[in-house]
Amino acid sequence: MSKSHKSGFVSIIGRPNVGKSTFLNQVIGQKIAIMSDKPQTTRNKIQGVYTQEDTQIIFIDTPGIHKPKSKLGRYMLSIVENTLSEVDVILFLVDVEQGIGQGDRYIIEQLKSVKTRVILVLNKIDLVHPESLLPIITTYKDLYDFAEIVPISAKMGNNIEPLLDQIRKYLPEGPQYYPEDQVTDHPEQFICAELVREKLLEVTREEVPHSIAVQIEQMKKDDNGVVHISALIYVERKSQKGIIIGKHGAVLKEIGRKSRQDMQRLLGSKIFLELWVKVKKDWRNQDVVLKDLGFHHD
């Protein structure tokens, strides 16, 4: 008789920049979550689907938990709070190199009101001496009764398999929700918009904060199999528009080139990409704009 099939939903939470998106991309085996060293990179729930013969795990990468400063911030925090009570397992990722911070303690306080099992994932173990892990584990153990504690390196791929085994242990028996070749439930437009946003954060570095958003206006394939994509980049100030376009359009060209490469890998087709930059003052506090960009409550 074959082994029972298990399936369930797993939420990945943690302070900004602890490696949640890196972990998700490592498990799924391809890029579906954007990565940046700037906080609040992840804004929507990203669902990554990991499928094996006897298991299917649907991962939800939530925005980093932080104190909100705008309507967008409050929306992002509400996603996290709603997600925690709906999943089968919570993965709480922490950065062992940085040590425990106020943000980690804040998250632990939030977890105390949740009944879901929590696995503590100590990420970035490749950056610290193994002997320093024990005191870190003790500190966390004193603060919360974790179901499991697993050290990993999301970037190097260390200990990912044992962590997946621990997750499986706590999943209920259930069906395969998604086809085995599906790695995310997000439409391609969403991922393409996220890829452009990632390149914006990467290329402009410190100059452009999180007052940017990307919307795919058009995405269609022509008779030659070339996918034509038109994307609109929203900024809050005219000065930001100048930074993104750059001298003689050089910065925007570089963003376009890097985005196109990732899109070609994602879609397996040649890409013709057009990028436009539009100023929309204070868009992060405008309900209509937030809704247009997909930031609305379920």
C-alpha cells in the first residue's frame, strides 16, 4: 500500500531581509519571488508550490512584519495577520548573523496569539561559526515553544531537505491542489511586474525608495512567438522619474535589459519590452491606485 499523500499551506514570516524570498526560490527551483536588500520588497502573498510524489506544500511568502507607516503598510501587515491563522505550518525565518532584534521579539509576541505550529528556521548559518548557534537557539527557546528548530542556509541550499521533511511531518493528509508542473498560482503578468520592480530596486540602489510600483498594461504574443510587454512604473515624485529614466534614458534601458533577460527565462520566449514612467503623487495612500495595482483585501 502506498504512503499517504500530504498537502498543506505554509506561511514564511520574518523580519525584512532575513532571506524569505531566497528560501522560497531555492525550494521551488526557480525565481518566483523578487529579492532585494531593501526592506518591504515582498508586498503580496507569493504562492510557491513544491510538489513531490507524496507531498505538496504551498508556500506563502508574506511581507516582512514591521510597524506600518502608510495605507500600503497597513495592507501589507493585514496580509500577514490573516495568513497566520489560515495555514497548517508557520516558518519563522531569522538571520543568525544579525542576532535577535526588536523585530524578532515583536513577531514572537504576535505568534503567541496564534494556534498554528511554528518552526523556527535559523537562516544564514554559512555566515557564522557553528558554536555560536547554540546560544542563539537557547535565546529563542526561552521566548517561545517552537515545534522544531532547523538551521539552514537558503542561499547555499544547506539543510533545505531536512527542513522540508520536518514541514511534511506537520501537514495533514490531503489531495494535490495544483498540477505537478505548476510552481506558483500568480499569473505571469504579476511575476513580470515583480521582475521589473526587482531590477528597479537593484539598478537605482539607494536613490529610489519603496515609492515605486509596476503595472503590466499589455502582454500579448505576436505571430512570430515574440511576447510584447508594456509596463508602467509609478513613482511619487518628479525627481524620482528623472532618476529612473537617467541621463539619455540610460538607467531605464538598463532596467529594461535586465528585466527582459529574466522574463525570457520565465516565459521561454523572445520578449519585446516597453517601459513607461508615470508620476502619481502619494499613490501609497490612495485606495483607487492601490486597488488598481492589486493591493486589495481578499
